[in-house]
Amino acid sequence: MPGIGQRKLTGHRFSDTLSFAVISKMIPCDKIHSILSRTNKQSQRKRRLPAHIMIYYIIALGFYLESSSREVLRFLMDSLRFLLPEGETIPIACKSSISQARSRLGAEPLRLLYDEVVNPIATDQTRGAFYRQWLLVACDGSTIDVADTEENEKEFGRPSGGRGEAAFPKMRFVSLMEVGTRVLFETAYGKYSTSEHELADKLFKKLKPGMLVLADRLFYGYNLWLKASENDAELLWRIKKNAKLDILKELPDGSYLSKIYPSTTCRRRDEKGIIVRVIDYKVDGLEKGEPIYRLITTILDPSAAPAKELAALYCQRWGIETAFDEIKNHLRGTHLILKSKKPESVIQEFYGLLLAHYAVRGVMNESAIYGKIEPERLSFVHAVRVIRRRMRAFSGFSP
């Protein structure tokens, strides 16, 4: 039976669309060859582990972090036999050969592949992806544990608290997510000590007119607001309720116009002010809720987006937390860390996780359109389990 909040698709099973071969369609082999050629990482001679197969291998690691490197390669080679010339096989290399092949490849091809392949994928048929004419986008950050090595600690840092240092180094990352499909289409990473503001500043190049970006109160800052809006995307961000926002004009829907400034001095002189629309609202029935929630938006016309609708819309920002959970717990696995011992390989593995998540979410979106339901009504956990099961189905036969 379908789980709570899910609906069975009449005449179509979601699992029918899932295999690693289908996922490879989301990340085309010709695009991989193009990037390898541009980065001079294309295999120059016949190897047991050619570069394009290694990229698929790193993506496959995202599904099997609990398995050994050779076991993952065995699963992969049986799933990607269609990429090899007829009759050709690739022997399962030893652990050191896999490590050397990863070192030859480096992280740059994975980063470029993510940047060029992973984009918003919602269409007019994707339910829940739009508010009126705007594509909904969420922004937030998280951290992920990496292997406890001296090199990783030096590169990424290790958090500490009243009880001492954490067990593992951590890398911090911030992402933009297409709300309707939960595709993380832009991501920046850095040391654990790097602020989310600094990372978010690198993301906004992918924002476009027609997008509406949701972010929580920790992201607000004058410079970041200016950066996020320079490509004409619309913004709807929560802001601290004690922020000084003078009422310039009250609007018929209960919101009002105000100005934000880069400093107190600029406020006093009324210099460099940016007009924003402010929405103050309460949420009834929440025992631990805030007395007042405050949003600011670049949409100044209340008839284009009424205050009540924007207040109700803001909660969809939380979908990005679900996407992070999918990566950190359902792909990576609870209590598992990224395996790589060196920073370059950690970054490589991290982009492999992002690409694996995108591939699953892309297939889920296609299936949701076919079934005429919202992608969030499909189970990400079920999708990952089917892919793992179908890859394992051939594991008893050596390629």
C-alpha cells in the first residue's frame, strides 16, 4: 500500500522507471566526455578504469557508502555494460588501482559536471513548483562529516564545544533548491568555519528573472540582499522581528513599504536605502511559535502577491531541509561519513553525492509528471532502494 501522503500511480509503477541506466540518462555520457576533454582528464590510453567510468563510479558511491570500493565497482560495471563496446569487459580493479584512478581524475570534472548538468528541471506540468508566475527557490546551508585525517582536518576544520572537539572534521555547504522538485541546482562549500553568508554570496549567479527565492532570517544582510536581487529574481526572506523598519507607506493587504540600509549612518542620512515590502504576521496554534514573524520581499505590489499568500508560502522553504536529509541520511546513510582521506577526494565524493541526488530527483520528477501528482508525493527512500536493488541484482556475475 502507498505510505501516508503518497498515491499509487494508476497503470504505472514508479519503480519501473528506476535503474542506474536510467539515471545515467540524467547525466549523459557525451557531456562527461566533453568535460573530460576540456579539463585534459580524458584517458590517453586504454586503462582498466577509464575516466568516464570513474565519474559514474563516484556517483555510484553516493548509493553505496557502506560498501567496499571494489563491491561498488562490481555493481556499477554490470549496470553500465551498455556504455562499453560490444563484447568488451572491464576487470574489477584492486583497491589501490581505484584510488589511483580517482587521484588522476581529481575533483574539477565532477564540479564542472554538476555546474553544467544540474539545473532547475520543473516544467509547467510539475505540480507545486510555482507560485503564480514565479519558480520557487529555497536557500539554506548545512554541514557534512568527513573522514578523520590530518589533511581533512587542516582543510575543513573541526567543530568544538564545551565537551571538547567533535569526532570528525566537517565541511560546510550552502545550496539553492528548486522547491517543487527538490533539486539542489547550485551549491558552494568551504571550511566548517566559513560563514553561510560568504558561501551564499557565490550562489546567486544562477538566479534568474522569474524566480522567487525563500531564505530564513540568518541569511539576511544588506549586501547579500543586494547580490541576490541583482539578476532580477524576486526575494522573500524572513528577517529578525527587532530589525528597524520604518513604515513609509501602509498597503491595503496589511503589509507596508520600508527601506533597508547598509549601516546606521546611511539610515540616518537616508543614503543607499533599498525599498522593501514588509509582512508581519502571527501563526495561531503553535505552542512554541514566535509572537510575530516578519518577512521582507522585493514584490512591492500587493495585488501581485497578497501578504496572506506570501506568509503561507514561506513555510515551503523547509523543503530544503528534507533535501539535505535525503543526501545526509538516505543516500550517505545515518552515522556514515564521507570515506575519502584527502581533501581533493572529499570534494570529488561530495559532488558525486549531489549528482546522485539530482539523478534520483530528476527521475522522480518525470514519474510525477506522468502520474500527474506532486514529486514530493513520491518516496525518495523507495527510489534509492530500488536503484540499489537493481544494481545488486547482477552482483553475482563477474563482468
